[in-house]
Amino acid sequence: MIDDVLDQLRDAGFVGQASDIGIDFPDGFAIWSMGTLSPQDADPTASDDDERQVVEGVSIGSPAYLGF
């Protein structure tokens, strides 16, 4: 889930900025979710009312290319 990944990245010293679909990191990567997967798709034990976002993608490139 995005929140779990963000916690791990913060622990490693990476701080990003929210975008419309995820989090952009000035180091040249972003994590994002288009909202097409439910928590149950990634975690079969997740309840039906779980609203966490699933990380659906990672973009990697030079900060200039990614527009950060």
C-alpha cells in the first residue's frame, strides 16, 4: 500500500511531494496509483471497507525528464 511504501522511504531518508496520482521524489522517481486495484487485490485479508491505495506503478528518470 502507498502508506506502507512511504513509511519505508521516509525511514530511508526519501521525502516526496504529493501529486495528483501519487508522490514525486526529487531524486528522480515517483510512486503512483490510478485507483484501479483494491486493497483486496494486494492483500486477501483486507476488509471490504479498506480505503488504502495500492502502489500500481513506479516512474524512474532524471528529475528534469520527470518534471520535478
